[in-house]
Amino acid sequence: MPVAKPIFILNGPNLNLLGLRQPEIYGRATLEDVAEDCATLAEELGLTIRFHQSNHEGQLVDWIQSARSEGAGIIINPAAYSHTSVAIIDALNAFEGPVIEVHISNIHKREAFRHHSYVSARADGVIAGCGTEGYLLALRRMKTMVGA
Ligand code: DHK
């Protein structure tokens, strides 16, 4: 029996260029590939998803706020906003369901400014360095967390 509410999968700035930008770091899969793989797995797990990407902080905040009433959980790759955004952490703190943070690359192995993520202070789980497969790992974990 599928969970009634969808899992929001939110992607921050520059992830629209996935597959094209720095493939040695982020891989060759496009964001469309990731969205398709997530949709396939979600169906298998009996979950529904809403998959979004924006380069704009306020748009990400708006989607997180929508999830307060419309979402069962949030999987978020805030990308560069991980390291800068108080607005995103405030919005996530106003969301009561489970939150899983995903980074395609291992942010701890990279430049020092990427080592701190504001979002990690709210996230129930963090996946980093597993490539785009991290989204699928997050969905499997989300399945357990929403008790579906
Ligand atoms: C993606 C980005 O765009 C960077 O700004 C982050 C993250 C890391 C990722 O690994 O998915 O620092």
C-alpha cells in the first residue's frame, strides 16, 4: 500500500548541469537520469515522489514549506546552499517529517569550505560520496523512516 503523501526530492543550484559539469566529481548521469531512477525505485518501494531542482534559494524554501502539508519526507541535495543557507535550515526545521541530506561527492574529501553543512544539523541521515546512487540509498532509508 503506497504512502499517501509523496517524498520530496529537492536539488539545489547547478545540479541541472549534472552529467555535464565536472563529471570527474559528479559523474556522467544527468539529473533526468537520476529522476527516472528515483521514480522506478519509488514505485518498487511503494512510494511516490516529487522531484525538483532549482538554482534559487527561495524556490527551495517554498518547496520545503509545501512539504509541511504535502510531503511525507524530504531528500535534499542543497548543493552549494548546504554550506551557506540559514533560510534552508530554518525551513527544514519547520518540517516535521524525516529529512535525508545527499551529496553526490564526498564533501569531506574536498575543499575546507565544503566540510560544513548547515543542513546536517537537521538531517536525520546524511549520504555523501556515493555518487548519484546516494539518492537511491536515501529513498530506501526513507522507506524505513516513513514506515511504509
Ligand atoms: C554539489 C554541489 O554543487 C556542491 O556545491 C557541494 C554537492 C557538493 C554534491 O556533492 O552533490 O559542495
